[in-house]
Amino acid sequence: MALLCRSTALLLKHSKLLPSALAATRQYSSGGQYQYIVVDKKGEKKNVGFIQLNRPKALNALCDGLMLEVGEALDTFEADSEVGAIVITGSEKAFAAGADIKEMQNRTFQECYGGNFLAHWNRVSTVKKPVIAAVNGFALGGGCEFAMMCDIIYAGEKAQFGQPEILLGTIPGAGGTQRLTRAVGKSLAMEMVLTGDRISAQEAKQSGLVSKVFPADQLVSEAIKCGEKIAGNSKLVSAMAKEAVNAAEGNRLEKRLFHATFATEDRKEGMTAFVEKRKAAFQDK
Ligand code: HXC
């Protein structure tokens, strides 16, 4: 019921733009199930939140309803004190083939600008807990941008990344021009954004867009292993580290957050454990 209320409030906020999302919310009320995603907790200690995009007929095209559900799941994991990291994946064929072109086809400039279209996508980048994208298959347009909103990207060997918006007469609108440029450098980002050409998992690894490449069938378990490693550290200090890495402002903020770790018991425990040659027992305090 709580989910229904939160989701309904969100929908009311976006109601002009999101007719299809209403259907998704009705699903919560009837079955308590998500329509477009599968949500679980993974890892030996069930401390890794897990979201699988599950709209196979549309290659996980990111319709409004799907992105609202992702936001709901992230809210739930953020509030769950057991969860220390989150893994988001799609299917072997597609992480996500982009924002939903059929939904966007008839949208007007007035609707997009006036309704702040896609504002709800930002939840992926604002969640405090570290998020790992496990990308098999296509990560195109908004799908590539979604992966780049995550903190770490692992790719399956057959993954393909691209920003083909130019071929649709538009441009990336969810951070693609900014995050891709920071990840791979200006020349390759420009080439991808201006031609719509895709890069392979191997090229994505070489250029720094992804940190590791695995055989497709091992990708998700490797991402969960990474999530477990992260979840074993202080959640409080992980959130600070994430904020510092993501900060556009750079060094000043890093220093401020570094200093702030000294206000935590976990920092004291971590350094004390090192000196005492034992494993730290973090309390998230
Ligand atoms: C809506 C999509 C879709 C999308 C695929 N589908 N991508 N529906 N939005 N982004 C649907 C197809 O219409 C089709 O449904 C079904 O998924 C299978 O797709 P096919 O094209 O038949 O599959 P295939 O031949 O294997 O080709 C796969 C593909 C191609 C190369 C990924 O589907 C493709 O080029 N998709 C569009 C990729 C793209 O341009 N992405 C950027 C979107 S714009 P039906 O029912 O018709 O058979 C964007 C803007 C971001 O993301 C801005 C801010 C977020």
C-alpha cells in the first residue's frame, strides 16, 4: 500500500506525460508485483539489491512506467539498512535499447519542456548506495545513459554501447553528452554522438567506459560479487566516497568529505582494525 501511495504521488506529479505509467501502478495495487522489472536481494547475506529490467518484447525500452518502477525499487533499497550495493541488469539481448521511441514519437516541445520530461530518471544517479550496471547486449541511447548513471559498469562480451539519437533527429538527453565525454574522452564521444555508431564491449573497456568484461553467462554473478564486496564496507563511508568521485566540483568537495569521514565511528574502527591486524567491524555510524 505504501508503494502504491508513493507511486501514485509520483504519477500525479508527472501525470501530463505518463499515461502508460498509470497501468504499472495499478499492478502494484492488485498483485504487489512490478510490471516491468524484477526485484530481489542477492548475495550470501542478501545485502545486494537486484533489479532486472524485464520488458523483453521491446528490448527493455525505457518507458515511463519502467523508469518509475526503477525509482520505486531504488527508494526501497535506499531505505533498507541491510542493502549496501545495488546491481541493475537487463537480458542477454538487451540491457536497454533506449528511451521508448513510440512513447516519445508524438511528444511536443511544450510537453517536454513544460513537464520537465525525464526528470524522474535522475533517481538512478541520486541514490546514495553504489550501483553496478551489468550490461549484456544493447545499451543504446537512454540505455547507455542509464548504465552511465550507475557507478560501475560491467559488460558481457557481446554488449554494444551507442548513442544513436542523432539518427532519430535528436540528441542524448539523460547525461549522455556529459558522462560519455568524461568516460571515453572528447573524440570518441563526439564520434559516437555525431555518427550514432556503436562500440563493442572490448572497445568500451579500452576506452574506460566499462571496468570489466565477462562471458555473458557470468556477468550478473560477477556484478553481485562486486556488490557484496562493496556492501561489506561501511555504507556511510561508501556514500561519501561515491559522492566525492561523482562530484563535478572536484578536489574541494573531496577534501571536505574526507575530513567528514573523521566524524564517523566507522573511520575510527577501520583504522584501529588495521593497526590491530584484524578485519574491521563497521556499524554504519
Ligand atoms: C521502443 C523499441 C526500441 C525503443 C526496440 N524497440 N528499441 N521500442 N523504443 N528504443 C522494439 C522494436 O520496435 C520491436 O518491437 C522490438 O523492440 C524488437 O526490436 P527490433 O528492432 O525488431 O530488434 P532488432 O532487429 O534485433 O534490432 C535491435 C536494435 C533496434 C538495433 C536495438 O531495435 C534499434 O535500433 N532500436 C532503437 C535504438 C535506438 O535508437 N535507441 C535510442 C532511442 S532514443 P515491435 O513491436 O515494433 O516489433 C533515446 C533518447 C534518449 O534513447 C534521450 C534521453 C533519455
